[in-house]
Amino acid sequence: MKKWLYRDLPSWLLIVPSLLFFVVFHWQPIVSGFVLSFFETKGYNAVRFNGLQNYIDVISNSVFQQTLVNTFMYVIWSLIIGFLVPIVVAIMINEMANLQAFFKFSVYFPGMVPGVAAALLWTFMFDPGPGGLLNMLLAKLGLPMSQWLQNSHLTIPLIIVTMTWRSFGGTVILYLASLQGVNHELYEAAAIDGAGIRKRVRHITIPQISPIIGILLILQIIGVFQVLYEPLTMTEGGPNNSSMSLMLTSYHYAFRYFEAGRSLAVGVITFLILAVLTAVYFRIDKRANAD
Amino acid sequence: MRSRDSAGIIGKLDYKRPGVKALYAVLFAVLVLISLVCLLPPLWLLSSSVKDIKEFFAIPPTLIPHTFEFGKLADTWRELDFTRLYLNTLLLTAGTVVFSILFNGLLGYFLAVLKPSGSRIVFVLVLWTMLLPNTLGMVPIFKNIIDFPVLGINLTNSFLPMWMMAGSNAFYVLIFKGFFEGIPPALIDAAKIDGCTRLAIFFRIVVPLSVPVIMAITIFTVNAAWADFFWPYMVLKDNNMWTVIVAIFNMKTTASLDVQFIALAYAIIPPAILFLFFQKYIMQGFTFSGIRG
């Protein structure tokens, strides 16, 4: 005991503030959030235990099914628009003998624009009237004007375009770092064996960077699944709930309708879906590595 | 940077073939186009900010301004009190950096160097904090902010919640831990023999040896704090406490469009300048710590 007092206690004292912050902002919230999702709430306090009632209320809400589908649509569109682009652009930039530094600068630059500012900037560009920048470009090309975000079929893809615009440059930089690490002798050997450029990309480049592709893929899915600020800033979930996401629903329950318990039920559901997605990914990844 | 003939997939020999030359030209053109898509929206915003009101609302909109009205820039600055908004953002950022480095650093030091009995549990908890998605946080964290546990104080309209969140960043803790594990134990033992306290070892030995990692985290934190939206928006309700980002979000419904453009330009210019000067460090820092971002 005395030994512990002299040897270990001072070390523990050093991290008291750090631990306090972790408890207040991470550990206690996740536990109490889970518990509170089974309670009827008033304000942000538990009133009485009501079992799965919050979950039933949330799931039986007429918009919930659409919200769930939307959230998956965000992920699917982000894979269509945002997954391949950074890989292709990184490979292209890596080939450039001229202006390589400029290209890196340009693609990373949108990442410096704060997320909310980027969302607002694109909202202005998507202005559905004739004064909108993109409608002007369409008019110049002789095409009809578009309703952009007001067209409920386009809302989610356009929000994904905005998110991709801002974040793909960072991903490009990560892929570039990985590409620079590819042993160049492999390309030379392949070239001597007569492998064309397409074959070299397929059989050397892609396999060499595939570990980081896998990591970034799962991080992208997890990140986009929790999409909140962009629809909050750009559409508030509209038009007609066509861009409502799970986290935005959770936000609305908590701070618009003051239904903390329901908000947390949505949070738990989102959490569980993400856990399943992650587990599936690791299962596939493991199997792929075993082959 | 490596020389041309070892840069990528296309080797020197390939360039003798005309098809490959054409391919290179096409790739180059595509990249120029992509660069335009990346740079034009912010440039359009900046150019629109200096147009006079008539040109601003002209249909169709102009890409390159014909009119310049700089008085409007000053008016918007004064009206929205950007001096205060910038100062608030600066204060928020400064505290965020200090908390990030100090408290995550100390925890990393605790896990990597001090390693008292029981520290393993802390490590596992921190690791899980990083791995678990944070979809349950909104309500309980807000509740803890408006009614701080045990103390019972309300931290609305204070920067402390954001600072404390920065001081508990699991990812930074693990980065610090990894870096500190590389410090030769002999250095720390020598300091111990000389009678240094644990805290003195941290500030005199560990921190000076960790300048690269501290730099990377600082740059990353500055950038993130400047752009931070959600918790500042939730916590800073008094407009005397608003940061730039909170202000531009809140005036979305109140200010006229041309004022919003100028305010948005003011929000984008500082990080853009930062990027122009520290481009290399920012991108390095991103490869270092950005996978989570």
C-alpha cells in the first residue's frame, strides 16, 4: 500500500483532469445515453422506465422508414461519387511531371474551407432561380435550368457532391503518400515483361495500395452514415424529408421536439447498424486476406 | 520529390510511344479541369463579395466582377462585428490547442512512460472510445454541459466545453502514446536519477523531444477548431460569444444574400491564408493524423 502511494499515486494524479474530461464527454454520455433510451424523459431527465416504448414510437413514425433508406442512400451515393474519384485522381497526380505541386494544392484547398461554409457556398451555387451560378452555366450550355436541391431526387446526390468536393482532396493526399511508397522496381520489372500501363495499374498499383483502400472505405461508410451538418445546413432534411438522415432525426428529436428518449433510441439504432456494418466489413476483410 | 523517370507507373520508355504521350495530355487536361472545380467556387465567392449590389443580383450572374464596392466589405465587418467574432474564434482555437496538447499529451505520457499498475484499463477504455461511433453523445453531453456533473454549473456561453472535449481526444492520446514510446528510456531514467519529478520529466524531456508531433497536432487542431460548428453552435447562444462559423450559420435566415457572401468570404480567408503559408505542414499533418478526420 505504501509502495503504491509513493510509486503509482503521483502518476495517477497527473491524469486526473484528462480522465475527468473523458468521463464527462465520452464515457458517462455513452452509458447514460444507452440507459436513457429506455426511459420516458422530461427535458433531458429520466422520468420513468418505459422499456422499448421509445423504440416503438421512433420506428412506427411514418418518416422513419424513409429516413433509414435515405441514410443508406447517402452511403451508396458517397461510394458512387466519392470512393473512386480520390483513387483515380491520386494515381493521375502521381503520374504528373508538370504542375504536380499545384494539383496537390488545388485538390486539398476545399478541405480548408470550413464544413458549414462549404455547405452554404454550395447552397448558393445550387440556387434554383436564374441567378444561381450553376443554372447560369447550364443556360450557357443551352440546357434547361435545374431545381437542384429542391428536386427531391437530386437532393442526396448533391449533398454528397458537396461533401466529396470538400473531403476528397484529403483522401487524395493519403493515397498519394501510399503510392509514393510503392517500390518502383515492380513497375520496371513489369514493363520489361511487356505489361502495358493498364495491366501495371491493375496488377501492381491497386494491390499495393489496397490495404489503405480498405481502411478508407470503411471509415467513409461509417462517417457518411452519421451525416448531420450538411443536410442541417443545406436543406434541414427537406424537401419533404427527402434528405432526412438518422442523425438529423436524432438531432430534431433532441433539440426541436425535446424528446430526449426518442432521440437516444435513434442514436442506439444508428449505433447498432454501424456495429453490424463494421463487423461485416472485418469478416469480409479477414476472408479476403485468408484467400 | 523524385525525378521524373521514377515518379509513377508510366516509365521513361513508354513516352517514346505516341499513344502514351496523348494519354498523358488527356490526364493533364482532366486534372486541370478538376483543379478548376476545386478552386472556382471559393474564387467566385470572393469575386462576388466585391461586386456592387446591382451586379451582385444581376441575371445572369457574372464570373469576373465589373464593379468594385469595397465600402460594403467594411460595412459588413462593422455590422456583424467581425472583430469580436475573430477574437472569439481565436480564443476558442488557442484554448483548444493548449488543452489538446497538454491533457492528451499527459495521458499519452502516462500510458507510454509512467505505466503505473492499472494503466492498462485506461488504455483499453481510450482505444474503445476511438473505435466506437459516437451516435449517442448529443443529448447526454449537452445535459452535462448545461448541468455539469457534481458541480452543477451551467457552462452555456463558455468556451470550456469545447476546450475540455479537445482535452479528451482519444486519437491524439494514442498518437502521443505511440510517439512517446519511441523516446529512449535511458533519457528518462537519467532524469529520474537527477531527481526530476514526473511533471518535470514531461515538460523538460518529453515535450522538447516531441516537437514534430506537437507541431502536427497543433496545425491540425487549429484547422479543426476554426471550422468547428456543432458544439460551439449548441453552447454559444449569446451573440457576444459567437465564433465566425456560428455567426454565418445563424445569419442564414436573417441577413441579406450579399451580406452572407461577404461574411462567408471572411470565414474562408483566414484558413486559406494559413494554407498558403503552411501548405506542406498541413498536408503532412493530415497524412499523419487525418485518417480519423
